[in-house]
Amino acid sequence: MSIHLRSVVFLIAFAAAQGAMAAHLYGQAQATAPSTILRAGDLLRINVWPNTELSGEFTIEQDGFVYLPLLAEVRAAGVSVDDLRAELRRRYAEVQRNPVVTVTPMFQVSVTGAVQRPGIHLISPNTSLIDAVVLSGGFQGNADSEKVRIVRPGEVTDYDAFRALETGVGMEAIALRSGDHIFVPFRDPSWFTARNAFEVVRTVSTLVLIWDRFFR
């Protein structure tokens, strides 16, 4: 039995379930997420109706302001999406009648460690940690997916991605934030012994059940 059998099994099931999980997460996308606090560098997709020429994609500059047609500078860094949306509606109402304004933030998170394509990704607030890993090409065969870390200023959170995929529980337990750093550690190559062969068999059975639940 290969020393990385459990990791290989996990990667096969992970890849096969990606499409099903994406459809499931898309169905959840309309749910209201907690209001995101914006940061410098975040991209804002702003739609204004009926004056659609005011719509577009605008970056929050390092000074904390976003510069918009007609309104010039608007404070955005450190402001929640809900509060910014309300402020834009108020200010656009001063120059046009009954404006409808939507604000969709896209922010940066980084994924490093034992993933196929480490890097920085632009994501929406509805993107899960698993989705961010998928954007990075998925786990490497020697990834310790049970000890994924989410690093934020003054805070480090551990996340068992393997268990979440194995049980289907906690897939969206952690809401990603602007500037999050996701680190996937490498597993010690000597971790596998004959004593946990039973656990590998149990894991295969569980992943088969997950496959059945997603595709039926």
C-alpha cells in the first residue's frame, strides 16, 4: 500500500466532487452573508440604475477612498458593504431620481503551502475556503488537509478541510475576509503506518457516501 494512499484517495474524491460542490455552493450564493468590512485594494463592482453609465469596477485606493463618477471621492476602507451601499444611494439620490445601487465587493486572499498553484486570488464574500483551495488547483498529494490555517492580523484559525469534505459538515464554517492568508502545511512523509490502514478504508467508504449524496 502506497505511503500516500490516503492523500491520493482524498485528491480523487476531492476532484470528482468539485463540480457537485460548485453547483451546491452556487445555490447558496443568494443567501445573505455577514456584511464585509472593506479594505484598501478591494475591487468594487458598482451598478447604478437607471444611469448605467455610472456603473463599473472601481478599486479602493491606498488612501481608503474609492473615486466614482459624479461623486468624486467616497470613503470605503474600514466601511461595511451595507453602509457603503447606503451612502452611495443617498449621494446619488442628490443628483438623480430614485437611484438603485448595488455594490459587490471582490477582495484578495492568498493561498500558499501544499497546493498546486499558490498565489493571490480575487474572490467574492460568498467564496468558501474550499473554493479558494480549488482556485489554487487543489491540494498536493502530501498536503496535511486536516491542519489548514487561516491567518489574519492577530488571529490564526485551524480548519480541518479533510473532515469537512469527509462529513459534509462545516464546508462554509469560516467566512473568508479581505486579506486572509490560507496556509496548507505539508504532511510528514513518515505519517503512514499499518496501524492506520483501517482508517484509510473507513475514509474511502465515507468519501463514496459523499459522492453518492452529491450525485443523486
